[in-house]
Amino acid sequence: MIFPSFMSVDNSSSRVRLSLDVSSKVNDQLEALAEDEGTSKSDIMRKAIALVMVALQAKHKGQKLGTLDKDGHVLSEIIGL
């Protein structure tokens, strides 16, 4: 599957305000991630979307997404995306 250009992550200055309802727990997680990374909740959400896009592109190519150790050994496979 080819992903249309509107699915690419765009960091340009053209922005659209988005209202998002999340649970208090998810908001707390977003705030903690943003604080840990020294960034905003919006930036965390943009990164999350980019990660999901990578996962979906890999899935459509028959590939998998996971984590590797420093030697390239698979530590875990991310499933359910």
C-alpha cells in the first residue's frame, strides 16, 4: 500500500488546531513524556503519529516493528499496530 502525501508527518509552519479528548491517565502520560523529553505534548503526539505510520508502512510490506539491542538482536516485537 502506498501512503498518500497527506499521511506524511509535516513539521512545516502551517498548523491546524486539533481538540482531543483523552482520559486523565493518558494526559498524565503525555505530560510525563513531554517533560522527560523537554518538549510539548503536541510534539509527543506528532512523534507518536510518525511511529504509527512507520509501523503501518512496515506491516503493509510484510515487515515487523521491534526493538533491538546494541548488537542488533531482537529484544521485542511490537504487535497490535
